[in-house]
Amino acid sequence: MARLALVSGSTEPDVLLKAVALYEIALQAKLKGQDVAILDEEKRLVSEIDGI
């Protein structure tokens, strides 16, 4: 977590709060039958997030 804080310019508690917020968004999407994905600049699928 220290590396993530350093690279992002955040504190470790902020990294943890952001991680929990992202997990909550992903879980809500899953419960609605939706997926979470990373898209490139042209909205093409780069990666789909599984395992939530």
C-alpha cells in the first residue's frame, strides 16, 4: 500500500478509502448484472474486472 500511496501522491489511508469505494462500485454493478471494465481512449475494451 505504501507504493500505491507514493506513486499516486496520496496517503495510505486515502489509498485504502479509494480501494473500498472502488470495491463498493464494482459490487453494486455486479448485483445489477453489470460488469466493470477498463476502456482505452476510443472506448475499446482493454480489460474486464472479474472476481468481485
